[in-house]
Amino acid sequence: MADGRDSWRNGPEAAQLRREFREQARALREELREEWVKEMAKQQAQMQAQREEREREFGGGARRGPGRPRGNLSRDAIVDVAMRIMQRRGLDKVTMRAVAHELNTGPASLYAHVGSMAELHGHMLDRIVGDIDLTVSEGTWRERIALLLRDLSEELLKYPDLARSALEVRPIGDNTLRFADHLMGLLAEGGIDAKRRAHGLDMLMLWTMAGAAEHAADAAGNSAPDATIKAFREAVGDAERYPHLAAVQDELFLGSETSRFAWGVDALLTGIATSNEPGTV
């Protein structure tokens, strides 16, 4: 039996079988090696993507560490950094973590100066309001109010992301208070009593910010105003279905954006000045 087994082991069939096993083992090793190389390449690509994402998030600045000086932590410094991040990469990249990194501190440290992201957005809006000139003295009180609100709208439109957030977050801070105080003074100059001034101020601010948010959405590509207007024009031409709209279809889009804005302010002011006293309706 031993001689038979030895004879088979040394025979051509066994030799062929050993060659096949070796070839299969070699092929399996190559296959495993290729899978390992692919997996390593995938992991390296993921790590590189994560590094690039961190570079984009933190603006390619120096990393935190003992050799990097800590920034002066204050509300103004936090808002400065938040504005820079927004201008570079958009409002969605303004996070407490990103701001803290720029100031070489931890996110928790920021909350001693800014209570929340909503509050931070409010202070960022306040920074924008601070760029409005409150010293204009030419024109009637109505004209100066229209100019003031127009300037507010244009400043907001310089930062479309922030303008869209203005409907959810009101600006807060000294600049906003000075703006509101100046607007209140112009309403008083127009002879509008205290109650109507108090209610009218909120209406004028909200109307202006809502308009800016709408135009900011168009500017950011979140809607297609030309296509929307075209579809609306076609729809209101159906006098049988929309008789009242069809009757004024030519007037619906009459006038420039500037003239429509001025008319809107005038209509609001007329309503504020001549409405029933607040609290009596």
C-alpha cells in the first residue's frame, strides 16, 4: 500500500494536481493583494477628502495649537469672523465650531458672548444695518423713509443667505436700535402719533425684510422669476377663469422695481397715518 501511495505521489497526476493547487493559491494571493490595494487606496482617498473638507471649512488657515496665538474673544470679534466665513463660503458654513477655530478657542467659549446661532445671525444682520447712512437730510419725511428702507433692502441683498434668514431672525444690537430710532423720528416728523408710530415701525421693517428675502431667493437661484412671471401672465389672461386678474393684467407688472418699492412705502405710510388707532379695531 505504501509503495502504491508513493507511486501515485510521484506520478504525473499528482504532479498536475500540485501545479493546479499552486496556481490557484497564487491566483488567490493576487486577488487578495488587489483587494487590499484597492481598500487602502479607498481609505487614503477618504482621508484626503476629509483633509480637504477641513481645509475648506476652516479656510485653509493655520491649525490650532500652542504655537498659534489665541484670538481676542468678544462679540465683535465673533461677528467679524462669522462675516468673513459667510463671505468666503456662505452662511451655512458659519458654525460655532468654525468660528471658534478661527479664534483659536473652543465652541463652548463663544456662548459667553453669543447665546445661540440665531443670536449670532441677529448680530450679523445688525452689522449690515450699521452700513446704512442715517445722516441724509434732503427730501420730505416720506422720501427719506423710502430712501432709508431702500438702503436697508440693498444692504441685505449684498448677503443673500443672510437676507433670507431675516424673516426668522431679527437684527439685534446698537446699529439696529439707532436705525429704528431714526425711522421713528421721521415718522414723528410726519405727524404720526405715538401708537401708530410704534405699530408702523414693525410693519415697515417686516415689509422691507420680506421683500429682500424674496429677491435674495431669486438671486441665489432658488426660484425662476422670469419663468414664474411668464406663467402668471399667461394664466391671468384667462378672463373666464380669473376675471378680476384679467381685468388688470397690464397693470400687474407696470412700473420699475424702484417705483414699485417707492409706491409700497407710500401706501404703507398712508395707511399707518390714516388707520384706526391701534387697539380699537
